[in-house]
Amino acid sequence: MRICFLDNLKTLAIILVVMTHAAVTYSGIGSWFYTEHSNLSNASYYFFLFFQSFTQAFFMSLLFGVAGYFVPDSLAKKGIKKFIASRTFRLGLPALIFALFIFPICAKMVSPSFNLNYYLHGIISFRFIGWTGPLWFTLALLFFTLIYIAGKRWFDILTAKFTFNITVKNFLVLILLIGVIAFVIRLIFPIGTSVINFQFCFFSAYVFMFLMGIFARQKNILDKIAYPQAKKWGLIAFGVGIPWWILIVYFGVSIQGNETNLTLLMGGWNWVALSYALWASFFCVAIIIALLGIFKKIFNKQNSFLKFLSSNSFGVYVFHAPILIAVSVLLKNVDLPPILKWIIVFSIVLPFVFIFVHFIRKIQLIRKIFS
């Protein structure tokens, strides 16, 4: 089952993934294979912090939600055994391919000291489990799906008791749940930490949005999101989200010379960390409601160009890392302002990687794996 506006939303989210990883390259904010940010001005730093904060708040949660939406129908159609086999192939195999073949290419481009001995030691010691790069997403999605299947009976009993109306009250409850749980998780796993490439600091929103995707299909929630309502949520998302973010950054970020301090935002028992967790959950929920309603109304169709983008989007998610790194390394000696360089790099990488994926997917096996 394909739904045009959800396909288009998924494409948008994956384009934002590429743009965000390019931003990390030139901001140093976040984790990525290759970074260069020694000449970052305060203005550039705040620009990247703004862009990355807002994209990080929702784009992966949106992908988890869209994936969750298709779980009930696929599970009912295939049955448990075939569904698990299908999901393991479609989600687990790409992560394994990235860890064994694509990660070493990325690592070698960044660090020439990465050699065969290091690679073999990584395999033998099982360190390669953390070599999933952006494909942590497919692995996490596989785990979420398996856990859902194991607890499906209880989940269905729980959700059968509820009807979900598109009301401010219901979404405030969801925002509070996501935000407070994220705050608690970050007491143990602050932003910037990872365990075998899983950043648990963001998992509160991921889990809730995956489950909300399933719930949305069961209760036909997407049909209840009206276009005027979606526009209002979009205005609320930015009208409240931007000044709220500015206040958090004003009190939570300090810059002294070339050193920036984001410690208060990262997590801990302080009001800035709590406010940041609640802000992210607020923007996540608000903008996703807005995008769902707007895309359902305006972008619920595909021309040949949008079909091209959506059919290749997952492959772009998988293969953008080595291409982005290669372009960034090739341009490392080009002296340009970081924001301009970022724009140039993602403007080169995005069309190139879509075209690259389009052609390699002409090979039947690759098309089967990366669809």
C-alpha cells in the first residue's frame, strides 16, 4: 500500500537528513564522520544550531511514524512469520551491508589509518555492530517492530479503550509524555552520547511516534486531520517554537572565544535541559501534525519527478554518507564561509546521490534490497 502524501513526506525527511549531516560537517554540532569547523563565527554557529535543532526535533520521528503507520496492514496481510522475515530482510540487511562495506569506505576517506587489520579486528571483536552509521535507524525500527509484535496483544487491548480526537488537550498530553521521558533518559544518556550508535537521548520521541503511527492506522487518525487545523498547528509550531528556542539558547548556551558550551541543554537536573526536552517534543508533535494535514491536502499526488524521488529515497538514505564525505573532503581546501560551503555541498550531493541510486537500483538485487 502506497500513500502519495506519506511517500512525499518521507522524501522530504530524507532530504533533510542529508542537509543536516552536511550541516554537521561545517558546524561540528553533533556526530558525523567528517567535520571542519575551525573558522566558525558566532553568527554561523547560531545559524547551524537553529537549523539542526529544528530538524533534529522532528525528522527522524516523522520517519518512525510513517514506518509505524504501515505495520498493521502489512502484518495482517503477511502473517507474523512472513512479516518478521520481510522486515529482517528490508531493515536488518541494509544495516549489515552498511556496517561491513560502506562504513569502511567512509572511515578510510576520513582516516587513512583505517586499514585491513583495524577492519578485521572490528569484525572479530563485534565492534562492527556500532558501524551502522545512519542505518542505526533501520536497526532501531526492526527492534521496535519486533517488540511491538511481542506485545501486540497488550497494545491492542490498551488502544481499544481509547478514541483519539485531534484536540489541543490530547496533543499536550503527548508532548508532556515525550518531553518528560526524554528529560529523564538524558539524566543517564545526555545528548551527544551513544551506545553502539544508538542515541538513546532521542528515543522517547522515536518510540512514541512509531507507536502513534500504528495507532493512527488503527483509528484512522490521518482522516481526522483537517487542512485548516494543520495550518494552525504549523503557525503554532514556529510562532511558539522559535521564541521558545531563543530563550533556551539565551540561557543555556555560552560562547567564549572559539569554545561553545551546550552542557545545560545536553541533559541533567536543570530547568534548561527540561525546557529543551519539552521544546523538542512540542515542535516534533506540532510540525508533524501540520505536515500531515498540509501534505494530505496539497501533496497527495506524484508526478514523474516526485515518483523518481520517492522510489530512490531509501537508497539515498543508505548511500548519502560516502558521497557527502567524498565531496566534503574534495572541497576541504576551498576557503568559503561555512554556510555558503554547506549550501554548495548539499546542492552537489543531493542530485548526485539521487541519480547514483537511480542507476545502481537498475541491478535487480540492489533494487530488491534498497526499495
